[in-house]
Amino acid sequence: MKIISVYIKDINAKLISLVTSHISIVLAESALEIIPTELRNNHLIINYSRKVGKSVGEVFLDKSYHYSAMKEKNIDFIWKRGRPDLVHICLLSILPTPLFYKNMVDVYIHTIDNKVIFIGDQVRIPKSYRRFEGLMIKLYQEKEIKSDQKDYNKYLLKIEKNMTFDMLVDKIIKPDKIIGFSSTGILKDLKTIVNENIGTNNKKITFVIGGFQSGHFSQNIRERFHMTYSIANEQLEAHVVISRLVYECENRCFSFMV
């Protein structure tokens, strides 16, 4: 009976994914980037890379260690850069959830330097940040990470360089509607937002959350949103918004279960 019950649940999940809105979550302008060219000759960056035993091209820009160099060079958008840990925290808020494991949401990481990381089905990432960092460095070097299982030909992680947000939206996701979340948006209850946009119409809905610690979306990204919402009176961190969004999406999608 237990096997039958599990089988029925799996069938229900597949049926839900066929009849409900197709959901994508994009972490946009994420503060994940290898040390940029303009900082690679900086003595502080060189000293740090020697200290950790890596080449400059194998180190992520991290405000915790590189802020002095970033400030000294006065790099563009300094307030939005150098927080690779935010991407890790956000992914840990999505990937272990039933919504992701039942293949009911696609996840994309768009970075501030216009790269896009594609997340494969049912991927698990390390909970330790250091191991996650090592995995991402490997991805940047090899462009694609596949499973060790011989019968699994799909990628686990894949990165595309020189891919803007517009290219991701227009060529890959092709959504019917894009909804952005920002503290400058219209204040509205998240449950209402989800229920109004996820239904049995089989439309493609993309939710966009900023993958940076401070500031707002660039104008070219804001202009792509059909609607921009704020879900609280105060500013929320990205992983909090994602956690609440995933919860409400699960409640909405699973409500269609028989």
C-alpha cells in the first residue's frame, strides 16, 4: 500500500506540472563573479590569492576580504557586488524543497557580469559554503558539471557566459509574465500574488529576485517586469523572499492535487 501511495503522489505531481502554470525563479544581477580584470593587479588581491593558495582567476570577489581593494579602485556598483554567499543561501532556500524536487520550478542564476547558471533537475548543492565555492569555481572552469552516473546524461550545473537577462528571458525561459520583487514595488500580500498568477492556465510565470545585498535592479531589468511587488513594509533579504515565495507556490500547486 505504501508503494502504491508513493506512486500515486508522483503521478499527481506530474499531472500538476502539466496543468498548472510553469514556474521559473531567477536570481538576477547576483553578486557572484570571479575577481574582475580591473582588480587583478591590485596588491591586496594578489596577496589574498597567495594566502589562500589560488590564482586570482580562481577566486570569487568577496566583500569580506576584498572591500578595501574594491573601494580603492572605486569599481562600478560596489554596493551590489562581492557577496557570493548570498547565491549559496538562496539556492539552499529553493533546491531542498518539494517544489524543486518534483520538477515544478526552474531555477536560474543571472550574475552581475552577465553570466547565467542553469540548475539541473533535482540537484543538490553542498551546505558548506567552502565546498559550494569550490563547486562554483569548478563550474566556471569546466563550463558544465555532469553526474558520475553513466546513465545520466543531463547536466547538473551549466554556465553560459555573455548572456544578459534579456537573452535569458527571450531565448530560454520565454515567459508569458515576469513578476519582480523589490522594496520599491506595489505592496501586496504574497499569497494573493501567487494565487492570482499560478493557476490551471498552463502559462509561464517567472519570478525575479535580486541576488545582491543592496540597491535596486538595473533599469533594463526593471523594464522587463510586467509587475513589481513589495511583500513587506520593510526591506527583506533575498533568501527570505525566496523562502516565502516557494512556500506559497507549493501551497498553490499542491492544492490542485487529487
